[in-house]
Amino acid sequence: MRIGITCYPTYGGSGIVATELGLELANRGHEIHFISYANPIRLDPDTPRIHYHEVEVSNYPLFQFPPYCLALASRMADVAECYALDLLHVHYAIPHSIAALLAQQMVQAKRYLPFVTTLHGTDITLVGADRSYFPITKFSIEQSDGVTTISEYLKLRTEEVFGITGDIRVIRNFVNCDLYKPASGRPARRTRLLHISNFRPVKRALDCVRILHRVRQSAEAELLMAGDGPDRGPAEALARELGVAGHVEFLGKQGHVERLLPRADVLLLPSELESFGLAALEGMACGLPPIATRVGGVAELVTDGVDGYLEAVGDIEAQAARAVSLLTDDALYERLSGAARRTATTRFCSSLIIPLYEKYYEEVCRRLPPRELLHSAGV
């Protein structure tokens, strides 16, 4: 198939999933066209059958804010016509699904261009729930030819918040288990905790510093903090305040997480809300047991006490205690590390999930578009 993919080309989970999906589809023989304002961060342009089309937005003095949605829709329509795309797949509802709807209408005189919207979390729980965006988010979901979510939790939230009655397909996040794998010859001594996020308040990065401070009262440990965002500065200040700054390394944004994960031992995911927990999955594929919070869709990935731990949001003592046990108990660590890897390979490996997207694309493309249904009914 020839598929157009639009996402936010940043370090957020939706952009990462969209990019990885495009790469996996290209490796399976599909022709993939990324359409966005910047090159997605994990996109390897040397991958065969991968194309990138930049969206340029003109800054006319009349516009107080650049009209990105309109420029994106025009670019989508242009790419769809020039490359005979079979389908558009947009990640994150606003503004991508509205732009796809406009592009669909722009080319409908020649043919019907279906589009699939994948919802990732904050586009529903934060942006979409905002009164300013609620009506257009609901409209964009209902007008999509196909809708997917990354977890059962997010599907239920979408139905509850927006009253969606149409079909929503759950296709969970995935990981390339050949790329993300445990390091060979990992040192027997375990000391490294790792946190990866965009350092937004919902990720509770400061809790990781507090966890390290508590862990170091019982075991030797250090903390790697990968990513950047509004809470990085406060986290650095807290590390100095608690006297653990010498044991915390702030790495900034990382383009090759698959190289970083095998260097760590335990993953910290103390988020206030996660629709799935992609960082936890990537860590589990590398044999890192996650210590996460019992929120959102995380329980669909992590089985408490089997391949990781789930604790209450903000319970620093409990999360620190789990970290200490994993760093100091060899048998426990090996059991959970092995189980984490098995969970990734048997349930979430890309070789299992990507065919679900392919099947769904085919299903969407086989459906009659609304106007053809009306015509066949004699309306």
C-alpha cells in the first residue's frame, strides 16, 4: 500500500509510535510518506520506501498565528494526488484528523481518500476534553473512516468523554524486539535507575529524584534522566537540595533509546497518567523491570509482581522499596527481568502488532465511503 502518515515529529509517545510504525511498514514492503512540519526524530531517511514531505507555513502579517492545519491539509492533498496514496493515517486527533478530513474533501472529485485516526492519550484526556476543542475533537473522530486507540483504557475514555458509538479498534503499542534487547554480558552489580520522558508535570520526574534519595539510604544507586522539558530544571534543583546531584545524570533528549536502555537496570515510570506506557514497554524488551504507577492503561502492559511493579501515584516509599529489592535481590531481579522480556516478545513485538494495522488498513479501504452508500440506496 501507499500510506501517508502525519504525526508530531517530537519526542512524545505519539510521534515515536507513528515513526516506528512507518519504518516497520516500509520494511514490510509498503510505501510510506511522512507529512509533517519537521522530520520525525526517529526517522531513518535511508530506509527504503520512506519519503518525507515538509509542510511549510507562510507567516503573513495578517495571521496572528500561522495556519498550520490549513497548510497541512493542502500538503496532504498534494502528496495524495502526486503519489496516489491509498490511505492517510494521522496520529493525535487535533489538528491532524481535521486536516485529513479537509484533504479528503479536496481530492474527492477524483476519488475517495480514506483516513485513519489513532488516539494516543492527551489528545483525549487533556486537549480534547478542553471545552474549546471538545466539539471539533468529537467531530474529527466521528468523521474518521477508522479510529484506533493504543489501549482498552483509552478506548473506554474516548467513548465516555465524547459519547462515541462507532467502532474503535484497540491496537496496542509495539516494540521491535530485535532492536530493543538486553545487553550481552550485563554486569552482575546493579545500580542504575532510569527515567525517560518529556519532563512534563504529568510524568512526575521529580518523584524519580525523591525515589533515588530514598533508595540510597539502603543501597548504592544512581539515576539516569533522559529527556527534556519544563520539569528538568526543578528536578535538577531538587537533586541539589536532597544532596544526590552527584548521583543523577541528566542526559537530555536521546535519539537512540535502544542504546541507552541496556545500560540501565530498572526503569522508573511514576506518571500521574499513562494511556499505555511506551517507555516501560521498550525497557521491558531490554530486560528492565519497570516500577510504574497503577494508572490508565499501564496495567494492560505490566503485571504487578510478575514482570514489574505497580504502585500508587506519589507513593515514594513503596516505589523506592521496590527499587531496593530489585537492586539487591539477584533471584528476584532475574525472575522479573526475564518475565519482562517475555512479555514484550510474546505480546507486543512489532511482528505481532504491525499485521493488525495492515489488516485494519485493508478493512477500511474495502468499506464503501458514505456518499457511495447513499447512492447505492437511491438517495
